Amino acid sequence: MRLGLVLPCLVCLSISADGGLVRVRVPLHDEYRRLRELGLDVTGAADSVVRGYADDAARARIRAAGYEYELLDDSCPPCLHEFYHTYQQVRDSLRALALRRPGICRLETLGYSVQNRLLLGLRVSDNAGARENEPRVRFDGNIHGNEKLGCELVMFLAYMLCDSFGVSSRLTALVNDLEIMLVPMVNPDGAVANQRQNANGVDLNRDYGYMWNAWGQSPAWFSQPETRAQRDDCERNEYCLSLSFHCGAELVVYPWGCTPLPTREQPLFQRIVAAYGTSTGYDTSNMHRWYQVNGVSFDARYGLNGTPEITTEIAWRGAPPDSVEYYCLRNKEAMLGFMTRARTGIHGTVTDTATGLPVPAFVRVGPPSAAQRWFFYSSQESGDFHRPALPGTYSLSFWAPGYAETTVAGVAVPDTVNPVRVDVALRRDRGTAAMRVVCVQQNDTAARQNTTAPHLVLGPADSLAYSMSCGGRIVLDMGAGTEIVDGPGPDFIVVERPSANDTIVVAVGDSWNGPWTTMPLAVGTCSFDLASRSVPHARYVYIRDASRRPNSQPGAGYDLDAVVAINHNSGTEERVSGEATRVTAEQTTVRHVLLLSASPFALHSSLFDLSGREVMHLRPGPNDVRHLPAGVYFVSGRMANGEWRMANKVIILPAGRA
Ligand SMILES: [Zn+2]
């Protein structure tokens, strides 16, 4: 039994370094907040017990505060592995499926784990290699490495879709009509080590950048390669629905985790989880009502991408023996019903009036009472969008950097089966503004009552603002191809709600994760000139509230309305010039890998694989080199003036073939 009592003295010897899993008895469910303050990383809460991870010091504080706890064993015995896919089996099975069904499967490498294992996704659709006008749905599992059932359910979907294509008319229709992304093992290092966290000891489901708050040993928002790979996939592909599998209860939960306030689409989420719960017999709950959690994946999908994501807690135990088939069959109908929902709601395409070419647009949806609006994006490659929505009449505002906003009112979604189609052509316009929230953090006290939302910042100034909370931070993306550039006079304006006058620190950079160049301190609505800091261009803007007021009011902090670019790129031309970066490659004694060190001539270097995907970012100096699998890579270096220099090809041979 997973929650079995383990003798404390034995367990302290083996797991005290990382923090052990404990179960604490509490009189009230709400006491998880107090336990969190004492250092418990909460992973589940019920009426009389709270479960979570606590190291030696935290356990001492919990004991001193008068709570009783038991240490639990969260690993699964080795003998159970015969029932579950290992990392190698997942990798080999996905490859085999893609080879066996090349017409409907495409295997994608989303990135690499801390220990350089592949982060794989199988895209299942008719014409799998082509981008078609179809809703995209995503399933992932095993973000917690010891929750092995999640991986099994996603693998089950992969087999079922591939084996039933052309056989079952219902499953064939799903493959024909949708693009289904399957990521069975988000955390392969944790799965191999049979632990919740990744190889850096970070709980990946606390590492996401929406209302991130340093939970679960996460040192920074999107700090881990595993979460970055998922982030990048979700930003490249505008998923209209997403489902993440976990273990630890029999429960279907929906956002928010970070605040007790409801999402703007609470009735839609309730409808989705109710259908899943009815089919499976699982309970349903809002996440925060179960227990508060910050930096969780579904808050980021919904808060950053506008994608409704739910979590299914499949079973009380992460790896129950000999019951994989039972849970697959129990969830099968619910998973298929979830996919079917992708074909409902609002669909359409966004194009350019002049060229007819697709436009990746930011779409705000709502009744005219604009503060209640929610949002999504149209596809980057083909401009199409697909979004489940409950029956009702909506007003849709379409906007993209470099285009004028166009509103379509009176869009009626007739019922929960038939979608409504809305095709829109956008007219070019001189202005541009921030088009994505990349990461955001706010003060936890303010979060409980802050009814404004970060996405209100996006698009042109409209006097609808996001209250950042005192000390809150946000990173905004101005859009690829529409970066701010240094031109005559001020280059961009940070707009605060009229009549507000709060203080902020503003910084700019070419990467969402810095390095940042800090601009002069600002109060209220302010304009900035990149020339004042000798910065030629900036795609990302970082803003931190610097006021020192209490966070007790709902509107605490800077009231950020918009970030508007005055001088900006208007096309997609790329600058490629300069001489090659010098890169040295040395063989090491480790099998199949080489050590790569960046040239001292480059400030920063990035490594790209053959598909053009950035697989590694290298900072100068001896401490930032890492092992790489054999293969062909391209290295590009960024010079002191911020310019990217030309790429060098690097071939890394397997050991023994130097
Ligand atoms: Zn989990």
C-alpha cells in the first residue's frame, strides 16, 4: 500500500536529503496553508490528512507546531515495472508506431531532459506531416516521474488510435478531423529514477510560468528543460484542449490552482470535467478548492495560451500493480469524448486583407462587459482557430501585431455539438503592441482578490489593465518579426491605467529569459528610448512593480494597460551576417558524448539541431558546458553588441570514432 507507515528512523537515512513524502493529520482541510508555511510541498489534501514532501527541517517545524505525521514510501517496488513502460520502451514503441503508421503518425523531439533523455511527442492525424485546418488536442502524462499510470494512458491512446484507424469509423473520424499530440513521458529522468521530481530535484508541475511562486523547489519560472520543452510546444501549436494525467486521487480538476477566484470560463470547465467524471466515476473539483498550487501546468496553458486544460488524477497510487488495463478501459470513453469536444464551439481563419495570407492573431472573446473576456490565438502557420465554447452569443475581437483590431459581434454558438464558423480578414496598421504573456508572478495575498487578468495587457491600450500587485513581475512578447527597434525619439510606451501612478522597473531583451537591459526607473505611463541604453532591438519586455504599498487591496501594484511599440520591425526579414563563431569540441571519456565549450569570443552561444530547434544555450566560461548525444548540430554565437553571428556546423561522433 502506497500510504503505508514506514519507520521514521529508517527512512530518514535514505531520503532525508531530498525531502520525504509525509502524511500529516489535520482537523481542518484548510490547514494545508499553514503546513505550506512550515515547509511542506503539498501534493494532496483531504478532510483529515494533507500529503506532501518535507525535508528534515520542515518535518521538525511541523512536529514543533503540534502536528502528527507519518513518513510514506512513494517509490514503486522494482517488481512492478513489468506492468509499466520503461523510458526505453516508450522511446522504441513510439518510433515503431511512427514507422508502422507513417501516414498518420509523426514522432517529434520536443527537447531533452536534464540527463539528455528525449522528450518525445507523437502527433497523430491524417496527413501527419502537413499542417491542416484542424483542431489540435494534447494529452500528456508522467510529469511526476513516479506516477506511471499517466504514461500508460497516453500510450494506450497512441496504440488505440493507430490500430483503429481505418477499422473503427469513430476513431478514424477523430484521426481525420483532429491533430492529436501525445506526450506520454514529460519527465523521463524522474520516471527512470522512480521519483516525483526531475533530475534536478524540481517538481515540474510547480515550474510553469503562470503565477509561478517558487513552489516545489523550482528556482525560477520555466527553469527546467522539461517544462521549457512543453512550453515551446504549446506556443508553437495553438492547442484548443489539453489533458494532463496524474495520480494521487480519483479526481478530475480544473484551473485555477493559484487563486480561489473562478476562471472566466468556469461553466465550460465544469461541463468538461462533469462529462469526464460521469464517464469514469471520478469526482470533480476546482483545483484551488482541493488545495492551492502555484506554477502548475493547467494554469499556464489557460493563462498564457488560452487553452483549456484539465487534470485527471487517475488512481490513488502512482503505479498500482497489474491494473493498467482496468484504468485504460475506465478512462477510454472519457478520453474519446474529450477529443470530440474539440470540434465544437467557434472555428474560423484569420487572414490578411491584402495578401490573403494567414495571420497568427490574438482573439478576445466575451460579452461587451470587457473585464469578463477570455482569449485564445489563431494558428501561427495557417491562421485557423478552433475553440470549444458553451452555447451563447459572443463578441470576438481579432488583433495581431501590425494589424488593426476587428470586432465581430453577435457570434452565436447554437448548441454543444455544432460549431459556428467565423472567418476574418485583418487590415495592416502601423501600430503594434505586446501579443503574449510569457511569464507572470504576483503577490500571493493580492492573488486571492485580484479580479484583473494578465491578458488584459495584450494588444493596444484600451484602459483595461492588469493590476500587477506590489512586487509582481511580468514578461511580455512583442512578437517575432515585430520587435521594438531603436529609431528616432522614444521607441516604446508602457501604459498604466489613467489616474494611476505606480513605480516600475522596465527591462528589455531578445530572449524571454534574458539577459535583460534595465531601462530608467519609471512612474505611471512612460516612454522609453532604446538608444539610452545602446540597445538596437528588443523582442521581450520585463516589467516589475517597484512600489512599496501593502498588497491588501485587489488593485495593488502597477495597473498595466499595454506595452505599445512606436519603432518596430514590420516584416520577417532575418539579419545573417558576420564571421563564424569559433567553437571548440573535445572528446571526453564518456561514451557516445562529447563536451562542448563555447568560444571566449562569443558572449553567448546557442546550439541548434538539424530541425532548427535550439537544444542548448551556452554561457561563456568553463562552468556551463554539458554533455550532448552524438549527432549534427549548428552553433550560433551572440556578440557583445547583441548581434547573432553565423552558424558553425559541429559533428559529434560516437565515442571511439574520433
Ligand atoms: Zn502528479
